[in-house]
Amino acid sequence: MTKRFENKVVAITGAAGGMGLAFARHFAAEGAALILTDVDKAGLVETEAALTKEGARCSTHVVDLAVENEIHKFATEVASQHEGMDVLINNAGLAYGQVAFSFESLTQAQWLKLLSVNTVAPLLLAQALRAPLARAKGVVLNVSSMAANLPGTAYGVTKAALNAMTYGMASVFGADGIRVNAIAPGLMETPAARDNLPAETYQRIQSQQMLKVHGTADDIAALGVFLASDEARFITCEIISCDAGSRLRGWRG
Ligand SMILES: NC(=O)c1ccc[n+]([C@@H]2O[C@H](COP(=O)([O-])OP(=O)(O)OC[C@H]3O[C@@H](n4cnc5c(N)ncnc54)[C@H](O)[C@@H]3O)[C@@H](O)[C@H]2O)c1
């Protein structure tokens, strides 16, 4: 059977582990050449070692997406090496710690930092890579969250704004034939989710699902492969949930 991403270039942010690693594995299995980035150098080295052992082709780049210069430096380097970019997955995000706080306690500087990584960086990076994306009639996938539906925390607000950003990006980038969609995961079993959510919260969120199954990073990566493929060529400007039916009630108490 033909692999769907043979001779295609796929860039993934937040690739040091968790969902980013799952995206990398799924696209590598479909024949893609991978460009992997993260701010976490040690995690990226581990990812590269694991993927190379599995036979994947990848390059790695340490990039802090909160720093605009670093985004441009990375994009320039990538564009000099690849004429076209088929897929950009904006998976990196701040999901735990400060961003999980409610509204009352955050300063303006903290808000701006969180928004810059979760909401603005996906646009800046896609814009910086627009020429190679346009040449390949590429696809951008933003990783949002079900938390956008009830933004009772800074995290939810940044992801709700990312949904709006996705609509805007799809509208503007569509002129170049670039499709832009977002995936909104529910509770997915990644090391970061396991380590950072209290067991009680984890169980409460899971108990709200319509399906009593555990979500995994592979569920999200499989959806990403479909949305980035030609099978989804008529889909753009959508926020697609993958959350076992949690969309409307996932984070409610
Ligand atoms: N796991 C879940 O249940 C879940 C649910 C909904 C949405 N999400 C979203 O999925 C994505 C991946 O989540 P995950 O569970 O794999 O968590 P994760 O923390 O393992 O992944 C996020 C990655 O982003 C990187 N990152 C953070 N700040 C960065 C910066 N300034 N520059 C570059 N990289 C940076 C981190 O180093 C990390 O590798 C995130 O956007 C998260 O908000 C996760």
C-alpha cells in the first residue's frame, strides 16, 4: 500500500515527547521526512534517538516559540533546506502550571507570555513558513483543547483564542491553497497530563466522557494524519474535537 506522506515534509512543534512524539511516529510511518522542534533540548535529543532507531528521517531544532527572532531564524533555516513544506503541526503549548490558574491571579506579563506561546506563535510560525507551505499547497494543524469551550482558566482562554486564530488563518492562507484546521483533544494520556493533573481531576474529567475509554496521544496523531492527507482536501477552517464526547461538558465540575 502506498504511504500517504512519501516524499513529503512535515514540521512538528513541541516534539520533545507526548503528543508531539506521537505525531512524529504516525507521520514517519506514512513515509514523511520530519522537522522537529521544541524548547526542551534534552527531550528533543531523546525523541530523535528513538525515532532514528525506528528508521525515521528527522532533523531537530531547538526553538523557543515565545521569542519571535527564534521563530524567524528557524523558518529561514528550514526554508533554505526545503523548497516545499507539506504539513506544519503547531502542537507546542503551555498546558500546566501558571496557565492552569484562573483569571484573578495572573499579571499582564504572565497573560502575554501564555498567549504568545499558545495563540500567537502558531500564526507567526505559519506566516514565516508561508512560502514553502504555499508551494506545497500545504496544511497547518493547530492543537487546541476542549478547555476552549469553558475557558475558566488562562489555558482555556489561550485555546479559545487559538480557535479564533485558526478561523482567521484559514481565511487568509486559503488564498495560497493552504488548509488550516485545529484539533481539540479531550483528556489524552500523555506523560505531561499524567504528571500534572491531580488524580481526582483526572478521574472527574474522564467520568464526564460519553465513552468510557482512555484517550491516547495516538488517537490525536491518527486524526492529524487524516486531516493533513489528501482525503481531507475539502476540509478547512474547522475545529475538530477528539474527546469521547467531552466537548460540551469536559471541564465542568
Ligand atoms: N494531554 C492532554 O490531555 C491535552 C488535551 C488537550 C490539549 N492538549 C494540547 O496538546 C499539546 C501537547 O500536549 P502534551 O500533553 O503532549 O504536553 P507536553 O507538555 O508534553 O507538550 C508540550 C510541548 O510544548 C513544548 N513547549 C512549551 N513551551 C514552548 C516554547 N516556548 N517553545 C517551544 N516549545 C515549547 C514543551 O517543551 C513540550 O514538549 C499542547 O498544546 C496541549 O495544550 C493536550
